[in-house]
Amino acid sequence: MKLNSTAIFVSCALATSTWAQSALAQVEYHIDLTEPQHHNAKVTVEFPKAQSDELVINLPVWRTGRYDILPVADGIRNFKATDSRGKRLPWVRSASGEWRVELTKPTKVSVTYDLHANELGDRLRHIDDSHAYLDASGVFMYSPEFRDQQVLVNMDVPKGWQSHSGMESGRKSHSFKADNYDVLVDSPIETGINQHFSFEADGRDYEVVFWGEGNYDTEQVVNDLAKISGTASAIWDDYPFERYVYMVHATSGVRGATEHLNSTIIQLPRFMFRERADYLRFISTASHEFIHTWNVKAYRPQGMVPYDYQSENMTSLIWLSEGSTSYFQNQLLLRAGVMTPKEFFADLAKRIDRNMHTPGRDIQSIAESSLGQWVNTYGDYAINHSVSIYSEGYFTSMALDLDLIETTEQQVTYRDVHRALYRDFKIPKGFTVADVKNILKDISGKDYQAWWQEYVDAPKALDFDTLLGQAGLKANYPKDKHTIDAGITLSSKHDDLTISHVRRDGPAWQAGVIAGDEVVAINGLKVTASGFSKRLEDFKDGDEVKLTIFKNDRLTDVELTLRQAPKGKLAISGVENPSDVQKATLKAWLGIDWPFDDQGKFVKSDSVTK
């Protein structure tokens, strides 16, 4: 069709007008951090013109990466709303994270509030005279009406501070921009006195930001993160990002990590980086959060798409999001050459041992655990009657992986499942249980309905001998070494004889001892916290002892029958004469080859393949 000059002019004018309206429709945030010493800041949010008779404004009640309702709005004070002329607008607080601003006519709305930020351990918000860590879910309010609009963040910071985020930088210093609130809320900002490094891996740009002094080796950390970052192709075909930021907090009293859209925040006590065990814990955590960039951020269960920031996001598949990530994290280190096979199997043995001593695995299914994650209180009851989406999800993933390998004669693995999820269910799509089952059938030719019912929908105490045996492995405690067990775990506090956990169906449990009771004596003789385990060694399997305890401040005696338990660490080794199928299974599973030495210990640490 031929257009005349007038039509072209009108078309261009309309296009220009549409672009201008789009640019004007962005939500603008400003945060003043120039007086950080008391953990406070001032926040201003400029919303575009609202057309309705009220503007609903929210602050999330939880943050992504933590399935727990938090008192986020407790840090908000002096909330005010004004119109485009600066006139105060009336508002009501309608929920813990919701304010409703009354409007009499269409107008832009400006919201201001004071922010208190001293929740470093929650990885939510923290401001002091050395830095500010800002997760938008605890800092920046939003309106559902403008959730999809572009956002701009401008910050006033003390002199000498450097600002970093997974978001794209704005035109001004210490400013960032994002396509919408969902990107903002999943792109934390670290600003302050920090160290910054960059590297490239597999065609992508990476940054590492350290806040806080510690005994970390920046060169080692950057080199190992580069190896991990370049090994993602072992699982997925491509990347959901062009740039990724690792943020590290070396501080005191907090630890943990959270995944975000194209960044992560990892916290560790400042002097827990140098020792090999500590470093492996750190680098394994980094691997976990990096994997989440695909598994959760690029694809996740339907019950979490899109995120509902004002309520729980229910799904029976959180185990696949978290447990499978835990399952892959050390495999990625192994394939990258950052962790040796010996270290990998030592960690696996520790996980198996912990699982076998979790009575809840006979009570709760992994699907039920996923649905209950939002109300999980952990502690003694949880250990005895529940399973963790992380640890149990790890082993459900392992069982599924080895079943796929066996079913397809080493041609298909659990990695193929996640490759398909990333390919077919990228956000904004979400996947369901039926979708996962369909993928399993498509790639293996097997109907996994019965398997799913047995391993996911029902409690399942796994047979680790059979699972490990598929790959020519076995797990054993030291021979002829035993200890005496009362089924009691004492408080970790020094010289505290308060019982923190009583294992279900153990000797103490059957005698009526509960968590919170305080041990005083065994057979009439005083015991100490440091000497409790040694005192039990004075007895043998089947001995009856009198345990004197305080129960609700009342002194009482109970009789319990002690049991024998394995002593020492569980260790994984190779079987004596592995078959070709077992060797092929090991290779398909972990990407490593045989051999083991004469004592069945894995000794080949340099046979990692990518």
C-alpha cells in the first residue's frame, strides 16, 4: 500500500507520541543514603499518572529465594503521598504490606517514607557507614497498576562509594534501570566500600564484588568462579543472561546466600574462607546460587509464576527447584575441576549419613514438604516428622537421575530433564507436575507415573546400597567400630546440658524424654556437656541406665535402654570388580572414569571431563 506524506507524518507523530508516553510512564525511585550510620535512609517513589479513584501501593511480604513471610514493612516509617502539585493525599493501611491512596482525579503520585535497614542476615536490607545492601523487596514499594512499567533507581551515596547490581547502569552515577519491577526486585544493589573484579567465561561477562575484610583469596575465588561459570554447558544449551554479578559479604555472625535474576549474594563469616573445608562450603554455595539462574529464575513451577509478592506461592515442586539445585551444585564443581572426586564423595557420604538419621523421611513425602515449606518451623519436630526440600530433594533427584540412566542404558540423564525445562518452559511460562512427567516419558520412553507416586507423592526411605551399586559404589562405616547411642542431641552451647533434639523411636524418645529437658546425671552421677558422650561409652549395647533430668523445672528420673550405633564417618568407595555397565553409569552420572585403588578408595582426581 502506498502512503502519502501526510499519512507518513501522522504515523511518525503517533510513534513519537507513543514512545514519549512510554518513557514518561516509568516508575522512578530515589534513595538518600548520605547519613547511613544509624541504618536509615529516605526513599521517594514517583508513580506515573493514575486514572482510578485510588492507587494501591505495596511492599512485598517476602523476598525471592526465601519461602517465608517476613515482617518487611516494620522498617517503614513516615509514609506520605502527594499529588502532582505536592498536595497531601489521604491514605489507609489495608494490610501489612499495603497502602491505599485516595484520588479524586487522575494524577501522578509521589510517595515518600523513611527506611530502617538493619537486616543483614536476612539478605533483605542493610545500611551502615561502610555500605548498603538493598534488595528491592525490602526497600522499594510498587503499585500493581505499574508493576510492568520501566523503573529507574537513583541513589545519593557517601563520597567514595562504588555501586554494583545485575541491573543495567543508568545515565547518572549510582543509578540503575530495569524493564519492570520484577527485574528490580530480583536485582539487589551493593553500594559502598568494596573490591570489584571482572572476568569472561564462555562468552559472558562476570563481576565479583567483595564487601568486608576476611581471609579470602580474591585470585583463587575469581579463578574458581570463572571455571564454574564456564561449565554450565554441561547441563544447559545456553545462558539466560549476558552479564552476571557475584556479591560476597565477609562479615560476622551471618551466613547464607540468595539467588537472583543475574546475580547472587553470598554471606560468610569473614574468617571462614581459608581452610579447605570452609572454602569448599563457600564455593559450593556459589555454584548452588549460579545454577539457580536457570533452575528458578529462568524456569520454575507454575505456582510461582508470576511471583505473588503479597502472599505465599504454593507448589508441590519446590523440591525440584531447590533440591535439584543442591544435587547439581557439587557436580558442577566436579566437572569444572574445582572439587576433586574424593571431596565429592566425602560430601555425598555426609549427606547420606544425615539422611539416614532423619526420622522424618518415613513420615513426610517430598511433595508434602514442598507444600509445607512456607510454614516450616524446623527444630525438633521437623527433624522427626518432616523432610527438607533441600536434602530430600537432593536424593529424589539422585534417584531419578540413576533411574533414567539405567532405563536408557546410559543415554539419558537428569540433566536432560532440566535442559528440556529450560528450553520449553522459560518464564513467563510455568511448569506443572504433568509437564515434568511428560518430559520424562518423552526423553526415556518410560511412563514415570508409578515412580512419581512412590518417590515423590509418598514418603520414601531410599535404599542407598542399591542406588550407589548402580555406579559400582558402596557406602560403609568403619568395620568393628561402634559407639553407644541414647538418641539425644545436646545444645551446641558450651557446658549446656539442655536437650535440643530427641530422635524419634530412639532410647530417650521411648523413655519419654523430650527436647527442652535438661540432663543432670547418669546412674546418679553428675555429667557435663563435654563429657556426656564419653560417659555413654562406659556402657554397652542393651544396658539400662537411669537418666536424671529437669523436666519443666521438676527433677525426675527416667530409665532408658542404650543402643549400639556405628562409630566414625560413613565413606564411599568402589566395589571390587565393577562391571562395564557400572563404569558406564558412573561416567554418565558424574562425567568421571574409574579406577579405585586396592582398598576401594577413589584416587583419580584429575579425570574430570566437561
